[in-house]
Amino acid sequence: MDNLEAYVSIDPSQANYRSSKHRYKAAFSESANILGLAGIAAASIAFLNPLPLLVGLAAEAVYMLFVPDSKWYAVRLSSKFDAEVQQRLNDLRGKVFPQVHPSVRDQFSRLQSSRDQIGQQSRGEEQWFREALRKLDFLMEKYLQFALKEAQFIRYLNGLIDEVYDSLTREEKSKLDDLVSRSNRSKSTSAPDLGPAPSEDWNNTICDVLSHHYDDEVGEIQKRADGEEVFATKSILLKRIEILKKRKEFVDRILQILNNLRHQMQLMTDTFGLINDEIRARSPDQVLADIDEVVNTTNSLTEAIEAVTPLEQLVATPNP
């Protein structure tokens, strides 16, 4: 899997792109500026005359003195940043959409529609409004990232169910079969086979079945270990118990992350709707405060996911 965190490396709440260092670096790196300096240097070498180089350096000093801090360049840099964000979002959507459930794609489309409506408001030239739009774009990128991780976790859990299904009790199989039946009834016949629509009910049922299965296995192995007199055999049985307990812990952590992902993605959708409904009637501070609160919880959830390194390795799968 590609490192999708790279797509959301710029958090607009930090606004690093507005720093003086960034502006001067961007101004110097402009292709026209680089080509101009190269041409002047080449002319000086060709004619063995330092005068073109001296003139060029003087012009460069004037350029760097006035252009990076000019209003014209601020607008240019801002537009360039917006274009980069949009391109990054389009690339990410192209990678994520084939791997997530149609219901998630539909929810993201509603998110995009709300963002477009907000962008069409008359406040687009105000600095606070541009910041609000960039924060919303950031949240849209995070939504796609979360959607992909959610799909990966669900596929991993389904793989575990396939692994243990034959050893489940009749009651557990019935519970799973009922869950699959309800999912199929609500599934579009034209949709690709991407598993169930993400839901807390599905997550809780799958993880509950797996947890009980691991508990039952641990109980049975513990009974055998308690009566085992051969040290080597008992050590193997105890090691199996240790591994099964760790697998149960992973399942419990996946369940917590999955439910948090679903709630956070829904929170993003609700927030976009709220901003779209009230942006004309509310003050800039109120609008930005609502968005910042969601950005902060989103970043906290990202950190929580990244902290589960072994889990990330377990669910990492290559792109199709």
C-alpha cells in the first residue's frame, strides 16, 4: 500500500505556506527566475565578461527584495497552493475509490457537494474564508484516508472469520449468517464485491464472535496445559495461549479504531453540512472554531492509528 499520509502532509491549520521563508524559497525557485539566472551565467561565460552576471545579480536582488512580499505574488502563491491541494485530492480519490464500499463513495460525494457549495459563497477573497476552505479540503483528504483504512480493517476481520469459521459454534455461525443476509439485502446488485457497508453493528458482531472464539480456544488449551506433564509440550501449549491472547487484543483494538473511524467520518459529513447551512449567518470566528475542532479530533485519531504499528503491518495490503 502507498503511504497515504504523504498526501496529507500539509495541515492548513498550521499555514506553513504563509511563512516568509516559504515565500522567499518559492520565489527563488520560480522556473522563470532559475532560467534567467542560468542564462545570465551562460552569457558571462560565453563572452568572458562578468558584466552580465553583475547586472543579473543586481536584478535578482531587486526581485527578491520586492516580489516575495508583494500582493501579486501572495495571490499567485495562494492559487498555486490551492491547485496542488486539488490535484493531491484527485490523485487520492483515484486510489481510494476502487477499494471502498459504494456507500462510502456516496458519502464522500455529498461531502464534495457541500464543499463546492461553500466555495461558491461570496466571501472567497477574504483571508479567513480561504483558510476555512483549505481546512475543509484537508478534512476531505483525511476522510479518504480514513475510508481506506476502514476498508482494510474490515477485510482483515473478514479474513479472520474465514480462518476460524469451521470451528465456530452453531450460534456464532447463525449470528454471522444473519449479518451477511441483512448486508446482502441492502447491497446494490450493480456494486462491486467490496464486502458489507461499514457499520458499527457489523464491526461489533464480527469482533464479538472472534473474541469469544479466542476465549474458548484459550480455555481449552489451558485445560490441556494444566494436565500436561511433559515440559516441552506444556511450553508449546502456553505459547499458543500467549499468541491467541495477543490476537484477541488486536481484534479489540481494531474494533475501537473502526468505530472511531466511522464516527469521525460522520462528524466530518455533519460539519460540512453545518458550515454550508450557516456560513452566511455566522461570524468568521465561529465558523473557524467549528472547523478547527474537527481538524483537531481528526489529527488525534490519525495519531492513534499511527501508534498501532503492529496493527498497521497486519492490515497492509498492496493496491490492486
